[in-house]
Amino acid sequence: MKKNSTFVSTVVIIIALGLILTYGSFFTNLNSSNNQPAQNNSQTTENDNEILQPEITPIDKSKDESAPIAKTNTYSYQGEEGKTAMQILKEKYTVETKSFDFGEMVQSINAVAAEENKNYWAFKVNGVLSMQGADAYQTQPTDEISWELTPLE
């Protein structure tokens, strides 16, 4: 019985990943056909070991006590020789992940969490949704790695 349960779980995960990857590549192609440049909201520093924080615009709460705190839904960084995309992500940001049989899945970056059945953190290399997991993808210095909180539809 446990074998069937494991097999069914694996099949469901593979189908879900296929749908996510198909969805992401569809919108990547749609965005590139519109010739719209990608927006980069992250900051970079000269110290690669420093944890980067997104640029946040201060809000004058004296005018509105219910004003939300600004958070970004996109994080980017350069690849590095000999490191995976996941290693660099964890060095630069505060990251929560969940382990699956197929690898690690990002749950939140800098306290911005993906909501189950609503959105996910899409991992892109040079603007294209990666077909390989971030914990397996060996980056190159020429790679522009980005993570975008992407809605499921």
C-alpha cells in the first residue's frame, strides 16, 4: 500500500511541476514577444556575502495607520562559478524551503511567502524559466538569476 501511495504522490508532483513549468514558459514567451524589459527591484552590493534587502520606500504612517509595508516580489543576483542557484540565494537572502523527493522548493524569500494554491517562486536563468531545480543548477558568472513570485492560474 505504501508503494502505491509513494507512486501516486510522485506522479502528482511531476504533473504539478509540469504544469508550473508550462505556465511559466508561456508567460515568459508572452513577455518577450511584447518586448517589455524585466523590472529588477533588488539591490546589489560589493560584498557578495552580505544579505541583500530589497529597496523599501518609507511610508508616513502618521497619515494612514493601516498603510501596508512595501515588499518586493522579485529578487535577482549574478551567478557564481562553482555554486548552485540555491546556495547563492541562501547566502544573499533569508530563505525558507521545503524538501521534496525531486529537490528543494522555495517557500519564502525575505519573509515574502508563496501561498499554497495561489502562487509560487519561479526560478529563472537569464529571463527564462529553468527546467532544472535551483539546488541542482550550477551557475556561471554570466548568469542573471531571478526569482519571481508568480500566480498559479
